[in-house]
Amino acid sequence: TTVQYNIENNLLFKATPVFVTSATLSETALRFAEYLGVRVIQNKKLEEFERKLKTEKVAIIGLGVSNSPLIDYLHDKQADVTVFDDRETEKLDENIFKKVKEYGFKYYLGKGNLENLKGFDLIFRSPSCLPTKPELVEESKRGAIVTTEIEQLMKLAPCKIIGITGSDGKTTTTTL
């Protein structure tokens, strides 16, 4: 059996060798991780990205399942966030929208919400929001980075990424 340790901020990792970025751990947690045999690596791209988040205007387009964890992450990193969604309040997931309000994020909802998409440095779009939308194209021309949470993850990952797709067999394949 594998024993798990709760090191810091509910970060769980196994006592078998795994990779952890040093940006997420305190000095005490780093020493404990090394003691457990966890290989700690420094992810300079992630550290730089997180530093920039504190000074940039960030937009999230789409409040679906896709961007839900992103809302928590950006709040934890103290980013200046504005949320956009084509739906009105009553059509949004109640828990996700509650977080948006609790975190003090600005938001624009309903038809024409993207008319307010101006002056952002980083724009996370949901998969259903095509990058060819005129508002996104305009912001991109102005210098904004238009991306998705998965695309950004892939850019910042300090390791090789292997994608498994298809209708059947993904769980079996990853377990092997």
C-alpha cells in the first residue's frame, strides 16, 4: 500500500518518487518532501507565470465545468479577474457563480457580454468559445494572450505530456 501525507494546504503526495514544483511548498514542506524521497523540481515557467498573474488583468470566458478550478486558482494567486458568460445568472451553476461573487470578481453576463472584453492581458476561454470570435481576435491583436486552461497547463508543465483520447479504454490505458 502507498501511504499519503498531508504536507501543506491539503497537498497530498505519495511516498513514492513523484515530482512537485518548489513554488507550491514552504521550506519546511520542501525538506519533508525530500525526506520522503519526493523529487522536488523548480518550475521557473510556473513561478514566472504566477508572478505575472499579480500584475495582469485576467479574463475568464465561460463559467462551465471547464473553468471552475481556474476560478479558485486565480483567486489563490490574487489575480485581477473578470468573468464573462453568455448566460444570465439563473442559468449558471449556482455554486460556481457564488464563488465568483465571494471572490469579488467582476462579471458580465448575458447577450453582448464580450463587448466589455477590453484591455486584458490574459484571456482564458472555454472550449465552446472559439478563438475566432471578433472580440478575442481584437484583444489578441492588441497583445493579449488568448488561451485555455488546458493549453496553459501544457505550456507550463515541466514534463512530457501524454494525451489519451477516445470513447473507450482511457481509464484502462492510464492504469496500465
